[in-house]
Amino acid sequence: MSKAEAKDAPSFSAALQELEAILERIDNEETDVDRLGDELRRATELLELCRSKIRKAEIEVEQIVAKLGGDA
């Protein structure tokens, strides 16, 4: 993901809310078959975005913990 894409990307919370809304529409059969592919593609994009943000946070936490462990 480029910096421009990252800047335009929704926050983790917003992405998760959108993903949950898509899943709810699919579960409730509110999504037209013609639109189902688009919904699934967007859900995949949001899922990847959320995973990426979680991985980044994990790395940052590990670095902080390692730094604190080195200070002890």
C-alpha cells in the first residue's frame, strides 16, 4: 500500500464497521446477486486493510516491549 493509498484508507474502526455492514447485508440476503461480487471484493479489501493494520500494531508493540526490556 502506497503512502497515498494509506492516507485515503479508512481507519481500522471504520473499515471494521463497513466490513460488518457488508457481512450483515450478505447474511440477511439484502445483497442482490448482481452486486454480490462487488460486496465480496470490497470485503476482501477491508479484511486485508484490517490485517495490515493489526500486523503493523503488533510490530510496534514488539519493538516497544523489546526497548523496555533492554532498559531494564
